[in-house]
Amino acid sequence: MDKYVGKRLDGRYEIKEIIGVGGMAHVYKAYDNIDNRIVAVKILKEEYLQNEEFTRRFKNESKAIAILSHPNIVKVYDVSFGDRMQYIVMEYIDGITLKEYIEGQAEFKWKEAVHFTVQILRALQHAHDKGIVHRDIKPQNIMLLPDGTIKVADFGIARFSRQDIRTTRSSDKAIGSVHYISPEQARGEITDEKADIYSVGVMLYEMLTGKLPFEADSAVSVAIMQMQSEAQPPRQINAAIPEGLEDITIKAMQKDTSKRYQSAAEMLYDIDEFKKNPSIHFEYKYFVDDSPTRYMDTISKVRGTEPVKPTGRVKAEEVDEEVEEKKGFPIIPVLCAVIGAFVLIAAIFVFVVMGDKFFNNNSEQVEVPSFVGMTLDQISSNPDYMQWFTFETANEQYSNEAAGTVIDQSLEAGIMVKKGVKSIKLTVSKGPNLVQIPNVVGQHRDAAQAALENAGFVVKYTLDVSDEVAVDFVISLSPAEYPDKMQYGSDITMVVSSGETPAEPVAMPDVTNVPKDQAIALLETAGFTVTETDITYVDDSSVPANTVIWQSVAADTPTVPGTVIKLRVSTGYTQAKVQIQLPTQMGTPIDMQVYVNGELRNTFTGLLPNEVKVKDVTVSERMETYTVTVRIADNGKGNYVSYAKYSVNGKTGTVSITEEPNLNALTPATTTTPAAAE
């Protein structure tokens, strides 16, 4: 059985069972006694407690998640970094890993893959916005809840990307799971957000095709393939994958980071466009040469922009000079090419200039108006617009603009086009994406925050005192006039109880030298609390019995009502010291019993120096008078015999002899050690 199961950590977390084993830690299901909830406790393995690298990574995970707050990221509730144990207390996820789900599916629907990928990208976008790069994105670190919600976990090798350049250690540059690792991470280079994008691309590839893009007999071989090999296009494995989704997957998995998606938001944008139109095809082009005429990332069909223009061109003269240096000057082919070029240019001129008269009777140009802010009715009621342009079926998107208002157009306003030639695609607002606000008033802060975040809101909170609502429970939403619905992604502020209204401090009464019952009455009248368990009785014959001789809060100190006050009260009695003269025949060791009013209170057995003739015995009884009887073991017989009696005054501590010590009561000592009293 595991050593932690059944134990309680820091008096709070009851470990129930082990639910996961990782490279550097074990994960347990536990019960939080204070917050009354099930949690997951991740405990660093003992063999790594003295390993600076592993403890750094473990602490880094807690720091990373602690600053994140997103419905698709596992929450951290508590951390402990002791010398003998280090653990992180996290949100308990009652689900399975995405890897387990993938392996359990005979066929993975592409819509499901998109649904999971969108949630992962939203989590990463939140982390990247906070400056955190996960660096180990893989389906084993993605938790899947029964309702299809995704939770990104295990930020154990996450980095704060803004510090990478200064703090990266060579020992962990290439840490990560090799089947999902980015090429730059495999090479041990500094990584940024684009490394996570690559890993998401690999996971999307795996969900769509049912296989990993690179597999080999060893991890090293897989890492080399990540750096050098190109994956088989997904549609060659599964022809049912839409082309646009294949385009997105391939772009996310580009070896060159400059050709990859530059952010999670950018990849989400393309997925959103694909979801609107699954038949879309993204015109991504990837030339392998390094010449200045290289084209990249032409996505005019998505964003309604013109293709990216080349950054430069190699002049014909430069090409000709290079060819001439290598091969000489081929006159006849060049002349033929020049003549052909003139013929082509002439044909184009005739087609453009003259053809317009034959093929298009309307050569008048008009300026494209700005349709943004107009309604479809306003556009269709304008005869000029309907005569000059053709309008495509409009897309609809949620926005802050009123429903039916144009929020984007495919042709830029201000450019000149021929009448009736160009069509314009309009994007129309569906109005704000209003979401029902869950009723969280009266719920615990953590549960309320989870409900609001799952509904799509960004949650903030403030504290306020309350005499009716328990600490950490939601009093209300602020402002009080919150509507029933708000736009998705809006900020919502919870007002959380910080407890009852604190009372105003009052002066502490002086109850020293006051009888106990009277002192308690004075304190309770002032609003303070005193119980019998808060009273300590002290032997002090200088003060009358039941008199207060000390109070835990000094008199006149401003103190909040309700504070527990401790008292010390005199018993009126004191200790007494009985001096017992040892018998003349007493041997060693000494063996003596002391009785008070006939009850055995002390037994002394042990060696004493030969010169010691008197044994001091301290007694304390809360009685007016009491009797102390001393019995000593007979040296020859081994049994106890009466030796002396004393009378003690419990209030003054004075001692008087009532029966003189019988100095000759014992038989001579023998070599036999007297039996010790039990």
C-alpha cells in the first residue's frame, strides 16, 4: 500500500487513493477537510527532494498555474514546499486523459477534434497572454470531462517566456514528449509560444488520422524526424478530412517557426473561419527556396485581403548576367524570347484596351463605398449599389454592433472598380452574444467562479463584511442591477463575504484582585468570553482563595468584544517542605514512601551521598491541615515500617512533627539490597 494513502497532510488533506504516476511526482485523490471538497494532490517523489533541477521544475509548475485562471486550465488551490515533502493541491478532474479517449475511439470525427482543439487553444492563449509557455502539450496532459470540457494540466516544465532569454538552463532546453515536441525544442533552442502551437498541430493530426506523424524505434529517431522529415498529408491517410482542416493542421506543424501560426489566437481565427464554411480552402504556399520571390501564407479567401505581395524580385538583367558568366551568351534563344515577349505584351494590350469595348460595354469605374455600419435594408434600397455591385450571401458573427449591421466587407472601401464587375461579401452582426448568467448567490466562491467561467465570463471579486453570509460565500453580483444575460467574455464581479462586521474595540476592565465570580461577571458584561477551561488555579497563600491574580489582556487595552480572556486564580494555599531526618542505620540506596492523609503520594528510591542526613519532601494540598506519614524499608527484612508523622498547615505551609522519627527502627544493613517499593 502506498505510504501516503490514509494519511492527512498538514492536518487538512486526507489522502484517499493514488490516481496517477508521473516522471517526477505521484498524484492522489484527497479530501479537503477545511473547504469540504475533493482535490488532487501532486506530491514530488522523495528521490527528487534533494535534486535542485526537479524541485525547481515542481515549484515552477505551481507558480505557472497559480497566475492562471481559465475554465480550460486545471486550478491550483494550495502549495507546500517543505524540506521533507513538497506538494501542490489542485482541482480534481473526474475524467480521463485525451490520450485514453483517442486510443478508445475506433473512428474520430473531425468535428470532435475541432471541438477539443479550440478549447486547448483558448487555454494556451490565456497562458501565453500571461507570458507562460507550456512546452509539454500532449494528449496525456489534457483531461477530458464527461461533458466534453477540456482541462489543460501539468505545467511542470512550463516557462515564463519573457524570461527565457535570460534564464534558460541548458539542462532543460529540450525537455518534452518526443512525439509532440517542436523541432526547435528538439534542437535545444529557446522556445516560445509557437512551440506549443506545433504540439497542438501534432495532436490535431493524431485525432484526424488516428496515428502520430512520426514514429520510430527510438526517441532519438523520432526527434530527428521532428527536425528533418515532413509528415504524410492527413488526407492521404483519411480522405474524409476537409481540405481546410488539413491546411490548418499542416500550417501548425511547419518546421520553420516563421511559417507556423504565430499565436493561438491566429490559429483560432482560421478554425473559426473553417467552422463557418467547412468547404473553405486556405491558400497556404510554402516555397523551399530562399530567394526574394518567396510567397507565404496567402489566405485571401479567409480574411478578404489581397495575397501577400513578394518582398522583392530578381531583376532580369541580374539573371542574364549570371547565366552569361556561367555559360556564355546564347543569342538565338534570347532573341526568340524577346520577340515572344513583345508578341505577348501586344496581345495583352489588345485584350485589355480594345477587348473592353467588345466584351464589356460598361467601362465606367466607381469607388467602393464603406458599407460598414449600414444595414442590409439600407444597402438593398439604394439602386446605385445594386446596379454597381453584386453582393454575396452575408456571413453572420456576434459583435457589439446591433443585429443586421454590416461589420466587414471583402473589398476595401475607397478602391476603384468597374461597375457590375466585382462582387462584395458582407459580414453582418448577429448582435451581442448574450449568455445567461448562472445564479451563484449563496454559493462558495470557488464553485461560483467555476460556474461563471464555464458560462464564458471573466470573473473578478471584491470582499464585503456580512452578518448573514458565511465567509467566502457569494453575497451578490456587483453592481446589483446585473441583467439576466451579458455578452460572452464580459467581466463579472462577485461580492464575497469576509465575515461578520467587526465590533468596535472597548477598554478592557481590570479584574485583578477581584473574586473570580465577580471578575467573570464584569468581563461578560463588557462583551468578553470566559469559560472554566480558560481559568488556571495557582497556589498562592499571599492572596485569598478564588481571587484573580492575572488576566491575559491588560486593563484599559482596547479589545474587540467576543475575545476570549484567560485568568489565573489563587487557591489560597501554598506548598510545604517536610524535612525528614534519615535514620542512623539507613543504608543505601534509600527506599522511602510518603503518604498524605493515608494516600501514597511519593516513593523515593535511589542513592544519596553518605554526608546527606536529611531528605527534603515538597507537598502541596489545598486543605487547611493534613498529615504526612513517612515509611522506610527495613534494611534487613525488605518491608516498609512506620518511621515518622508530620502535621502541615495548607495555608501557611508550616510543618510540625506529631510522631518523632524512630532513628533506631531499622535493623542493621545487610549486603542484600532492600526491595524497592512498587
